Amino acid sequence: MEQESPTSIAKRRAKLVRRFAGDFILAGAFVAAVFVSKSITEGDPTNSHGALAALLPAIILTAWFLFLARQIRDYGEFEQMIAVRAVAIAGAVTVWSASVWGLFILMAGAPTLPLVMAAPFAAFVYSAVHTTLSASFR
Amino acid sequence: MKNRLRELRTEREWSQARIAELLNVSRQNIIAIEKEKYDPSLSLALDIAKLFELPVEDIFLKHG
């Protein structure tokens, strides 16, 4: 592999920063929204605003998915190939993990985990797989 | 798929970044093609052929 020019390195890093900045901001907003919504419902014994409280993190989660989908749509063919493979693997791993854990909950009394963990777990797996796949093509 | 991209690029003394810019793809894409780890789409293969003014089959060589 030939030496990369400083300009090329800077451009590539700027693209990575933009990509990860969006992810971190939305992930942080999602976690904050979950805590805010939880505190609203905990302070309300009748839980009359439960559905509304759930909407806030749900909207942020939807925005996160749309952000990811738009990124993938705007990628070049190579980056799109890697991203789509990473999404497929992350989805499969998340579904498999949830099902296997469910079996342990059902039969072995394992502790239940909140379903809300599914999206952050999938995002983590996606990042790990994306990084691994990108490195494998170098 | 075997290809002559690296050979043709170096003949013209183009860097990977330069050819990536000419083809409007990423440098990582060019690296993957040159290392034969990634086969370009038909559209990109035709763009590469047009860039080097050669038929596609003179650049990309199917195994066997």
C-alpha cells in the first residue's frame, strides 16, 4: 500500500469524525431521553403520561436509525457494501442474543434485561463489525 | 477477480488518491480493488475502463 498523503489522511479523518460525531450525539441524546422519561414516569404514581414519556426516546431512536440509513444511502459503493454487511451481521447477532438470553430467562431463571437495551447493543455490534470489515479490505 | 488496475495506474504515475478522485470513489475502494479483495460494480468497472481507454476485459480478468 502506497503512503497516504497528509491531505488524504485529513479528509478521511474528517469524514470519520463527522460519522462518529453524529452517532455519539444521537446515542447520548437517546440515553439522556430514556433517563428523563423514566424520571417523569417515576414521579407520577398514576403513570398517566407513560405513553407520552416513551415517545421522546422513541423519536430520538427513530432519528438515529434515519441518520444511519441516510449515511448508508450517501456512501459510495464500497462503503455501502461494508455498511450493509455490518447492519446484517449486527441485526442477526442482536436477534440471536435476545433469543438465547430469552431461553435462559425462561428455563434457567436468568435476570430479565430491559428491551430498550436492544438498540444500543445492536449499535455496538455494528460499530465493531464495521471496523473489522473495513480493516479486512486493507 | 484479477485486475491490472495497479499496473495501469503506476504506468501513468497516478497515486491511489488521484485515481480515487478521478473515479469519485474512496481511496479505500481503490486499495481493495488493487488487492483483488473487492470486485467493482459494473458502473465503476466501466468508469475505470473509460478512464484508461481500454476495454473492461483488458483490465479485469476472470479466474480460469
